[in-house]
Amino acid sequence: MSTCFPSSPASVRSSSAGVSGRERGLGEPDGRGPAVAAAHRAAVGDRECDRFHGLLGSAALPPLAGPAHRGLDPQHPGRPHPLYRVAEFYEDTATEHVFGPGVLAEALNDDALARALDKLAAAGPRLVYSAVAARACLLEGIESDFLHYDTTSFSLFGDYPDDPSGELQLTRGYSKDNHPQIKQFILGILGNRQGIPIWSDARDGNSEDTQANADVIDAFCAALSPEQLRRTVYVADSKLVTTDNLQRLHDLQLRFLSHLPDTFGVSAAAKEAALAGDWEDLGPLAHNRRAHPAHYRASEQSGVIAGHTYRLVVIASDHLAERKRATFEAHLAKKRAAAEKALAAIGKRRFESLEAAGEAAAPLLALSDRGPFHLRLHIEEQTRRVAADGRRGRPRKDAPALEVAEYVVTGRVEEPDPAFLDHERSLLGMFVLITDLDRNQYPAARLLQEYRDQGSVEQRFAFLKDCQRSRN
């Protein structure tokens, strides 16, 4: 794997000054060689060389920024060259100018480059790429403090036999492509808001996002220097937020931003506190061609999860409330219909004793207690004439008959409390962001914008899937 990042024009010009056209650029007149060397030096940096040297292991071989690894650059897909002929490729190249003093063409042979590839494989190409990419973004002034992680599924069409011994299990799982019937694998990407990937991992087709976040946090933090770790903010969706993952983030001192699931009690408590408190008007975050962009408000709250206090920012969106209102009203209508159906069904039954009628009505009362529609039930005693000889059916008027007592459940469906419905509707457009970022340094508007930038990773997925479809 060879990855180059552009250095500044000034550094390229200074590195190629005073060199002839044949010496510039590996025998090419466009000066590609010094630019490549400058790009590699810029991407890695002198201070990072020792750290990469540690990642790659043996002191007997050059570090990542050394000539053997930079010599791999001619093997890019656009102009492939056989590895055993790399030394011939550099015969007419000013290798000392490109790679440093004392580096001769014969040193860039296939054995040296093979050893370099072995070191990259042992260190883990993903780990090395991540460190280089993070360093390159820093030197190029590309903001990468907020890194967004998300996953998607890639459906596989064809025959993929089960291989339990394989590193990657191609199997069925939750399909984000709406193809649950076929095998798949999961791809995760960690990137900045510009969509530049800093980390990527392929996972089993049935893996869960909760565990994916845990694995990425552990692995990615191992690739970061302490300075990079202090600057980084990990952004992910609600699958990140579990008590174990929150503890992991706390132990690693990795700052984060996510969406707090409603399954946590502190989410409902924060929304209730926001309703009774003050709101900050954030206005529309994006000015686009839409006639009525979404309007946001924010309320600062806090909550304790597993012994740690977190900043909870309650966000209210008028567009979100409008979308959820139709669902809420449809849910109300469905609940009403269910209550009326249950009441009609039990009203058709006849019970021989008061106790039997009470037992049958108990489940309906329990369902009624959960609301929003309450059932008012009554048990009435009635009498019914039956034939004295035990024959079924209604006896004739002149036939001998007995009066038998029976019990029937009646009632009505009561309308929900209007105050309750108003309260529930007021919560429709709310969601809660959870973070450990400082309120003064990162106001609510900044947090909301950063979380909305999760779309940058989703756009990468769309691009990759378009490439997959075009190949198929």
C-alpha cells in the first residue's frame, strides 16, 4: 500500500531547486520524484519517524519514512512495475536527492522492498495508514478534531461458502441494503467532516454496531499519539452509548459526542427538565434553497450514567416534530381502535360467576393502565332462561324453564387527558445529545452541527456502493 499526500507548493519548489530535468522525477521531466519525497516527508514528519519505527518493529530496517518504503511509490496502480525490477527503475534517478544522502539505487532492490512490505504487514497497514493520514491532515490544515464513525452493510451476490476459519465471516445479518436474505459483510469508516477516511475496518456480516464502536475505539486510540488523542473528539450515532462504551471512553480519556438513546432514564429526565427550563434559540443551521429550513432550540442539562456526569443537550427541531406528529396521531388512532376492539370482544362473552368475569377483565385493566386510553369496565349480573331438561337453545314459552344467573362485562373507552396529549406532543421534536465536551468551548450550536456532519461518512458509503454496483 502506498499513500501520498500533497505537500505545500513551496516545499516542492525548494526540494527541486538546482536539479536537472533528468535528475528530477525519476528520469521524468515533470519533477515527480522530489514532489513524492516532499509529500512523504510532510505526511510523516521528522518527529513521527521514531514512533513509526516503533510501530514497524526491527531497528535493522528503515522506518516508514525511510527510502525503502518511499521506494514503493512507483508500484501505484496507474503505473505498475514488477517488484524485482525496481532497482532498474531507479538506475537513472538521483536517489540521494529524492530519498536522502547515502541512498543509492542498488539499495532499493526487491529484497529491501520485500522486507519493508513484511514490516508493514507485521505492523498492520490499517494502523500505519491511520497514523499517516492523521498526520497529513494536521500538516495540510485539514481539521480532523471531530472524527465521525459509522457502519454500513455490503450485500454479496453469488455463492459464498461458509468458512468458519476465515478472518472475515460472510454471513446473513441486519441488512442496511434491505437484502436480509443474502450474505454480507460490514464496513466501518472513521473520517472527518470533509469525508476523508482516517480509519476503516471490515467486520463479520452479523456483527453489531455496539461492539464495532468498542473495537474501533480501542484500536484507533492505539494508533494515536498522546497529542492527537487530546485533540480528537469521537462522534457516532446512538449505538455508541452503552455503559461499557462510556466507561471505555472515560478510561481512555477520549472525548465524544453522540445521540443518547431513549432507553436511558436520564434522557426522559433531561427532556422534562428542558420543558420546565430555558431554551437557547439556535435558528436554522443551514441556509439553503429550502423555503422553510429546520429551526432548532437547545437546552443545557446534565445527567449521571454509571457514576459519571455527562453534559446532555436537549435539541428541539420543528421539522422533526412535524414529521413525528403524523406518526403520533396514527399511533393514537391505532390504540383507540385496539381498546374498542378488546371491549367489544369481552362484551360478547358470558360468565358463570363474578370471579370468572373479573379474571377475564383483569388483562384489559392492566392494558388500560398503560394508556393513553383508559377503559371503564363494569360487571353486570343478568338472568337467562334455559330449558329445564338441559336442551340447548332458548326454550319455548310454554316449556318448563329455569332462570340462570350470568355475568357480562360492559364499559366504555375514555378519551385521554388533553393535558397529557399536549405534553406528549411537546416532546415529539426533541432528542438528546450526550458529550463530555466543555460548554464554553463547544456551545450547543457547534455540537449540533458536528453531529449533523455524520452525513459525510454516509456519503462515503454511497460512493463506495456506487462503485460496487458499477463493477457488478
